[in-house]
Amino acid sequence: MQKKYDFLIVGAGLYGAVFAHEAKKAGKTCFIIDKRKHIGGNIYTEKVADIQVHRYGAHIFHTSNKEVWRYVNQFAEFNRFTNSPMANYKGELYNLPFNMNTFNKMWGVITPEEAMQKIQQQRNDSYVDYPRNLEEQAINLVGLDVYEKLIRGYTEKQWGRPCHELPALIIRRLPVRFTYDNNYFNDPYQGIPIGGYTAMVEKMIEGIEVQLETDYLADKTYWDSVAEHIVYTGPVDAYYNYRFGVLAYRSLTFDTELLDTDNYQGNAVVNYTDSETPYTRIIEHKHFEFGTQPQTIITREYSVEWKLGDEPYYPINDEQNSMLYAKYKQLADVEPYVTFGGRLGEYKYYDMDQVIAAALCRVEEVLRET
């Protein structure tokens, strides 16, 4: 039986949109389905009170890959937003990433040499040759003060367990700069698409059929029958009906408010690094696009334990889950007409530029084979 489409793309997020765009450009027919009511996946933005709201947390595009930067600029004009988050520890404000502004506020040091000496002294006081957990690893890297004020509380909220119970491998290194530079990323290309990410994704998939609120796995046999090749960006363990067990994630919840003030916190992102504050950060969306609207919208972000049925956000790439994923990957690698992609399909923490690069690489391979 002749299949109607060359590609069925399961998921209208960034990976699926890039794959679909490139396949269509090569003359292939595509059909996109998504469980959600909207396109864009986790980078979905929605205009509220003339402000582009990042519905699933802050997304700042950044990359060192010039080709990826050129690629996204086909679909959107990017502003000059630079990610310079602040950390709020019990009312004390510190610049992130850790830099001379941070160290001056914490210790009153002025020169890089003074800051280096302070960190080295604290490292020496608590150094462990073979760190057994995240706490020991972090103190080895930056000393006790930075760990206590800027790492411990935030990390324990993010992962839902004490730092001394988390593996050291989570923090192999920490960005420490001995300059007065608050730019969080080292990448030369950075910004936010003017008009939001949703408009960017819309342009990517222009001219391609899309069906929303559609669950591929609920009627897999039918959907497999409509296309020669499936591009699947959902959870890989769900695809195989959790044959070997369930892969673990951390999830997020969001509390969003429209406020009758033009400026709530003076910055797009403020992390709350004490353990008493229940949320991990507050996002003020208008600052992503230097907004001057009379009102503002903030979102408090909470990291929560994930269970089946919740939205999965962050793969927990510890030893146990990595071994479990390896079993699923063995199955996925021998699927002749299925591509598994994105954070969920590959069970990997991807930044946006990495998602795009991976999708471009994979679609080129698939098109070459067909």
C-alpha cells in the first residue's frame, strides 16, 4: 500500500521543525503531529499583555556554531539580549556566573589575585582527594562560601535531594571568571528571536501539514501506516511501552502572574539560591525583549519530582538511568524506518543549538539513504 507521506514527524518542537523544514526543502512530503495544543514544544512563547511569555521556562538562544547561527537567522531576527542572571541569597544579590562582581560582593576583594587567593584558601581548608558526592566536588572547585550561598540550596531544590546524596559527576566543573564580566555564556552568538520562538517555528514549518492534540502512541499502528519514515521526538521508553523500565526525569511547574507595575525585579532571570525559598527562580519575561510595556509578567519556576503523566524536562543521566537508556538505544538503533531525536528521544540534555545541529545532521543522513 502506497504511504501518503514520506515523513511523519511526531512532535512540533525544535528538532521536528528543523527536520521537517529540511525534508520539505528536499522535495519530501511531511506531516507533523503533536500532543499539545500548540507548536514549538518547550520553546513555545505566547503574547500576553503585549509581552512574549516563555511558557516553559526561560529560553535564551546561544551558540558557538556559526552555521547553526546562520541557520536560525533565516527564520527570525534576533535581538542583542545577553544572559546575565542574578542570584538572590536571603536578600543578598550576586552576579552569575561566578566572577569578580560576585567575589567583590561576597568578600570585598578587588583584584583577581585577591579573589584567587581567597578561593584557594577555602579549597585547601576542605579539599578532598576523591570527592564522593556533589557537595565535596563543589567545595573542591570553589570553596565553602560560594558553595553555601550560591550552589547548595539551588542545587538541592533543582534535584530534590541533598547535595551529599548527589553524584560528584553532576558538577565536574564550575564556571569561574576572574573578570568583571556578567555574560553567562561564552558563546559569541546570543539573543532572543524578536516576536518570540513560536513565530520562528511557524516559519520553519510553513507549508507543512500540522495536527495538534494528537497522541501518536495512542494510535501507533495507524500513524505508522501513513508515512514511509517516522521521526519520533517523544520519550524513547514510552515508544517501547517501558519494556525495560521507566527512565527518570525532573519536572517543572510554573506560577505566572500579570502585575500592574512596569518593572518587578529589573532583570530577566533571578535565581533563588537559599533552601527556604520554594521556587528556583523568577523570570520577568519583558526583559528578554527590553520591553517598555506598562505592566509586567513574572513566572516563578519550581523543580518537582517527576512521575509518569507529568511533563518530562531534564533527563537524570546518572549511572542507573544511563544503563537503562543504553538498552532502549540498542532497540532504537536497529529501527529501519524510525529516527529518534531531541531530549526525550535521545534521553540527553540538549541546548537549543545542539538540537538544531543534531537534527540537521540526522536529516542529511536520512535523505541520503532515501
